[in-house]
Amino acid sequence: MEDVKDSNGTILKDSDSVTLIKDLKVKGSSVTLKRGTRIKNIRLTGDPAEIECNADKVKGLVLRTEFLKKA
């Protein structure tokens, strides 16, 4: 499997914590995840550009790794 890297090129693993580097609007809801939000226990997907996670108000979220940095 290809390495999953954050916006800085750091390799991410299952159950890592990441921080958002940009405000992101969540499709299908009125929630906006703010820059600096810490997300714990990420799960890697088959796609090296995406991770799965649960944020405060949103469960089963898929985020692009280009908007994340390892915490």
C-alpha cells in the first residue's frame, strides 16, 4: 500500500492525530470545521489522498490529506 502523507510530507498511520490547516465546510450539513481543530484516531483508506475520521459533530467523515498536518 502507498504511504499516506499529510500536507508537510509526514507519513500518517492508523490512530494518529491530525490538525486541520484550513477551515472546511462539511457537505450535507451546516457544520464548518475550523482551522486548528484536532482530530484523533484517524483511519487510513485505500486512497493515499484521503483518511476517515470522526470529528466533534460529524461521524464517518472523509478528509483530504492536503488539508491536514500531523499533530
